[in-house]
Amino acid sequence: MTFINLQDYYLPFLKTHLKYILLILIITSCRTTKNWHSDQTDKSYTASYDEFNGKKKIELKRNSNQIAYLSYLTINNKGNLNLDVNRKDFHYIPNKIEHLKFDLNNPLIIQIKGDDAKGKFYLEYPKYKKKEIQVQYNSNFELLSLAYFLSNMYSDLKESNNTFDYNGSKVNVADLFSLNLKIGDRFKTYQNSENLKILKDFFKKHWYLDYTKFVLNLSNFPNAKQKRENSDLHTLFDSKKDEEQFILASNNFYNEIKFDEFLLEYKP
């Protein structure tokens, strides 16, 4: 009868399995965080860290009667940080405040992935019932606002490097106007428009919002006409001729930039 030396029998087996155990421990230890400070609710998730390896996932459940608004800002000082959303048209932009809207016909999955990352991120993702959101706009006011932004703010914001402090981090002022700048990019070739120059001269006389009531009482551009009586005449315009010039420039600017196509494309 032959007796088996148990030590010789089990030692190779134990060595092999010990390697796998050590490998698992190494992999697990790589998915670490250092000085992680976070705050998470059902509508937001913020975190700061000295080291972040791995990923954090947020899932908003499917609800065809709701939409989600995602706002995010990621600041990465070391390593790699990536944010991904399971939507084909999503493109991650780091170090900049972004505002996005998504339907919830399918679950919305937001993932933050870190690889030796050091920094912080801010996420907000409130959900609203579709019927609760009623976007109302007036095309005359939209044109007035665009004319002012394009003639008085667009170039300065595009060239601005000004920042402000947001939770201990420097954020570009231009990031707050990211949506406005995106619209301005579309119409920037019209900055030297003669019609826009005329409107800019009026904006020098009065703040553009002072013209709000006036344009809202007109028929829609580009078919607006003077009214026989206008209580704003003595405060906004020096004469009927000035009033006519303002309306004509607005009508012509509307046609020049094909504003009807823009409104149709972005109709709420």
C-alpha cells in the first residue's frame, strides 16, 4: 500500500491558486480612491478626490413621459477622467459647463471613469414630466435678443479669458453663455450686416430690453408695420422716421439671416 505525501500533492495546486488570488487582490487594489469626498442625491452627484480609479454609474430609469436635463462640469488636474452617456449624439467636453436634454424613452446611463485621476466633478440630472414643460417664445423678442447679443456681446465673450470661482474651481465666464455662443457661431458672418449696424445704434440709445414691449406689440417680423398710435414713441424713438427705421432694419435682418429656418429647426 502506497501512502501519498500530501504536502507534495497539494503544494503545486496551492501555488497556482495563490497566484490567482494575488492577481485578484492586485486588480482590486488598483480600483482605489484617495481623499474621496462626495455628495449624491436623486438629482445630483458631486465629488472631489486626490485619486480616482474605476467608475461611478448613475442610471435614470425609462419613463417615456419624462425628460432629463443633464448639467455637468468636470475638472481634471492629473491622470484621465471621462464622462459617457448612452446616447449617440453625446460628446464629452471637459473643463466646461455643459447643459443637455435627453428623453427617457430608454434608460439614461451616465458613467464617470477615472484612471489615476485627480480633480472633481459636478453633475445635475433633474427629471420633469413632459406635460409640465411648456416652452413659450416670441419670434420678435428672439430676434431682438440675437441682434443685441451678436452686436454687443458675442466677440467679447469669444475672446474672453475671464473666470470666476465655483466651489473652489476657476470657471470661464464664457462657459455660462455656451448656448448663446453656439447660436452666435451660426450667425457670426452677419456681424457686419448693415441692418445689424442700424439696430446696434438703437441699442446705444436704450438697453435692448427696453424695446421688448414695443416689438411684442408689433406683428411678427419680417412683416411688422408701424402702428398709428404708439405710447412708446416718446420714450424710445425721437421721431416716426426713427421708429420706421428700427422696424425696417428688424424686418430686413430677419430675412437676411434666414431667421425663419432657425426658428423652424429649433421649434420647441
